[in-house]
Amino acid sequence: RKQKVVLGNDYVMEEIEVDGRTLTYKQLEGGFTQPNAGISAKMLEWAKSAAVSDKSAAVSDCAGGEDQGADTDTTRDSTTRRRDDDFLELYCGNGNFTIAMAPMFRKVLATEVSKVSVAAAKHNAELNDADNVAFARLSSEELTLALDQGKEFMRLEDVPPLESYDLKTVLVDPPRAGMGPEVAKFVSRFERIVYVSCNPATLADDVRMLHDTHVVKRFAAFDQFPYTPHLECGALLVAKER
């Protein structure tokens, strides 16, 4: 009881091609991963594009089809453009989005509450030479205290000073329950919110909470589980003029 017998390895190595670049991930047994590698690649490409452009990408915003009215410059942006500010990711897991997004920003701060996932994310960052990324095992609530009130956490010892970050874009990929009011309030400070969701219902709830501060500029659907009611979604929210 409470023992695990491993025959071989308790992980698999996965390669995903994103915008012409092959990314390598160590996927741990029992850890959260995107189950459909082909659709995962489309999700990563869409998220990269959404980070820099309000326009639909040349790769369809509904994975698997074609966007006849797409702007080819948008896809070019996601492979060549680098922002001169910084990127925050909440719920980063094993660094799936973090690794793909890292080359597009000056610095990246990614948070996750699972110790195992943070260890995997750090390993995956090393595998892919993502040397501008720092991972912190913090909840969103703890990060808010650290940013707004200067609360110190031992788990931030290996992270550059938070005041050195110029965070303008945030990516969230929350559990099925969504972000909730507190996290929604926290992310409302960012100019760009790239929201990846495994539950369209809670995505809609969270978007309503951001109605006063942000507007939805792009929306995408990704069918990770064909012939089932489950659907992954992506939404880009951009801050309204204040």
C-alpha cells in the first residue's frame, strides 16, 4: 500500500514543433500535461501570437481549419517579434506555455503551487535553453502579497527581485473551476491577458468579472478530445483605455 513500482522510467520525453522550433518536454507520470500533442502545438502557436497581436493568426483560430481572412504578419510576429517588457504566467504546470513564450519577452516569471510541477518546469527550461525564465512555487494570492505588499517568501530566494520586472502580459491556464474573483482582480492590472481554459463556462464567468477593465479581442477553440463535449478555449483580453 502507498508504494509505486516503476518498470523503466516514470516519465516520457515529448517533442512538439511550435512555429518551426522543436520543444522538448519531460512529462512526469501523474503530472498534468496536454494530452493531444498536435492540438497542443496549435495552442502554443496561438498563445504566442496573442501575446503580441490583437489580430487573428494565419494559423486558424479554430484549430484544424483555415482562417481565410487571417493576417500573415501576425504569424511572422509570433516567430520573430520580441517584446521589451516582461511576462507573467500563473498556473504554469511543467512549463508547457512558459517554454514556448520565453523567447518573446525580456524576462519571464512563472508560478505554480505544485512542488513536483515546478521541478519539472525548471528541468524543461534547461532542456530548451530558456535562461530568461524564473519559476516560483507560489499561489496567485501569495504572489499578490509579494508584489503589492512586499511580503517575503523563502520560495522567492532564487527569483530576481520582483521590482526588476516590467510585467505587462499575463497568461493564465487555471483548473476547471476558473480563476475566481480574487485572481480576476489581480490580473485586471495587466495590459494583456492570454486566458487558456479547459472549461468554457468558467471562462465566461471570469470574462464577465473583467468586463469593466478589459475587452475580448481574440477567441479560439481547440478540440483536444474529438467527439466529446470537452473543449479547450483561448481568449485574449486587452485593457480598455483608462
